[in-house]
Amino acid sequence: MVVLCGSLLAQQENVSSQGRSYVEFEPLNTVVVRPGVITPVQFTFHVKRGYHINSNKPTTPELIPTTLGFTPPPDLVIAKVQYPAGQLTSFPFDPTQKLSVYSGDVVVKAVIIPQRAAPTGTYTVHGEFKYQACDNNACYPPKKLPVQFDLKVSKGTRKSTRPRPNRQSPNIH
Amino acid sequence: MSVVVVVITGLLFLGKSFTPRPPGVAQASNNEDQFNGKPAPDFELPQLGAKGKTLKLSELKGKAVVVNFWATWCEPCKIEMPWLVDLQKKYSGEGLQIIGIAMDDTDDQTISEFAHKMGVNYPVLKGSEKVADLYGGIDGLPTLFFVDRSGKIVEHELGLRSLSVIEANIKKSLGSSESARAAATQ
């Protein structure tokens, strides 16, 4: 038993950044959509304290931008992915240069467009949040964080937006 | 008694699990004990901008070698690079050879052009996961391994260190004139 605990302890010591994640995804409640109705959605990521990731538009071309992409089911489109503006920040390793980064909470917005023919039902949508993290002294290899959420296509109550003609009782004069 | 042992070991395990390693502080790698004093793992990698040439670490025996793992997307690496260029100039006469190992996924030409723009005056090799694994799996960049003339790792740094620390490690790898003579006669 002592040997087992010792070996578990040793394994903890050897965890490298290759298995480490610097960003967490905040799980989403099931998103309910109706065919033909554009539905806004937002995805929240938490960058771990002490680290930062490049924004979607880093200041130099060599830097790896943060991106979010999805592989939605057929008849469903996820579009207009909108990233927050990066914070222009300088770091101790080069106080003269400002980098466009995200730290803390990162909220990425998008819209879901179910086609009119989208069948009803619940789907799991898979995606990937790609980022590259650094701290004040070192940078860590680029990572791909799997993202998924449940999406329910519902017929819902049909609400017509066309003006209805006034209906009068034939008995009213 | 055995219950007491299990509880104590469990508490030690939990303590280690929840002790965060502070970010933002340059530190020696987890593999410091694994490598210092041991022979630097040999490797052969393609040399960028050298038309099919490769470079093998063991061919540099007799020289003090600095193995620098870096990438074009690593901002601290760009701070360190000009220092390495100056140190290569300063100590090449004493037998220093710096080699850069680029851990980029991007194409060779982009890496070569970047290194040229930075004024790099030492060989730049295209890195691989295999070589990174030989060196304990490169946790972060920049990572420097300082290798003495006999091929042993004398120091290892993960993250950006100051110029003075890097220079001190280079002097350590160059060693005394006695060890230099001993290495030269091997």
C-alpha cells in the first residue's frame, strides 16, 4: 500500500506541460433552437491564473492566434464567430513590446443557424478551441481543447409575424 | 499501524497534488535530476538553410555545447536569441558551440528567414518530438541544456533566464583549462 501511494506521488511529480491544460471550457446548458431561426450563443473559457494566451489577432504574424471552430451536424451552421478584443499587455521579459492577449475569462460569441429542413432532436456539437499559452518567462506548446455542447432542435410554437386581417362577427353592424 | 502509514502517505500525496507550481518564475525543469551530470542524449537533425545537411551532437564532442530549444511563436525566445548570438561570438574561440533546435510546425523557409532576421550565427536545426522526448519532453520554451566538452549535461534551464545566468552556465560548460586539455586528448 505504501509502495502504491509512493508511486502515485512520483507520477504527480512527473506531470509535464504536454498533459497540462492552461484553459478550461465552461460547460453550456443545452441550447434550444428552432429551424430557420438564428440563435445567438456564447462560449466562455477560463485562462488559468498566471498564464495568458494570444488573442485572435496577435501583434506579429509568428504568434499563434486563438481560434474556435466547430463541426456541426448537417442542416446546422455555426457562424459569425466573434472574438473579444485582446488586451494590449507588456510582460517582464520585454517591457518595450505590447502583445495582444487574453487572460482570465474569454467569451466567444457566435450564432447558430438551423436550416428550415433541420430535423428535430438533440445533437452533440463538437469543436476545438486552439490556443497557445505563456507565462512571464516561458511559452508552452500550442494546444487544442475539445469543446462540445448539446443542441436541441425544436419545432416550438409557430408565431406568424404577418398581420392578420380583422375578423368581425357577421352579427356586428 | 498500517492504517497510520497509509494515512500519512495519503496526506503527503494530497499535499503534493495541491501545491501549485508558481507560473511566471523561470525554473529548472522537473528533469533536472534526470539529466545533470549525465551524457547529453545524442541526436542527428536536419540543419535549416544548409541544403540537406544534418548535424549530429556527438560530432561536437570536445566543444562546450548549448542546446537551445526554441520556436518562432515564443516571445521570450526572441529576447534570449540576441544574447546567444553575442555569447557565440564571445566564446567561440574558447570552444563554445550553440545549436538552436526549432520546435515549430511551420515550414523550414519561414524558420530560416526568421533566424536570419534575428542575426543567428549558429546552426539552426529542425526539431522533432523524438528529440524532445530524448530530453525529457520539452515542457516549455526556451529550454537550454549546457553540455561540457566531455558530452555531459552540466546545467539545464526552462524558461527565460538572465544573460548573466546563461553566461555563467556557459562558463561552467567550458570548464577549467585542465578539463579542456583532458577533453582535447580524448
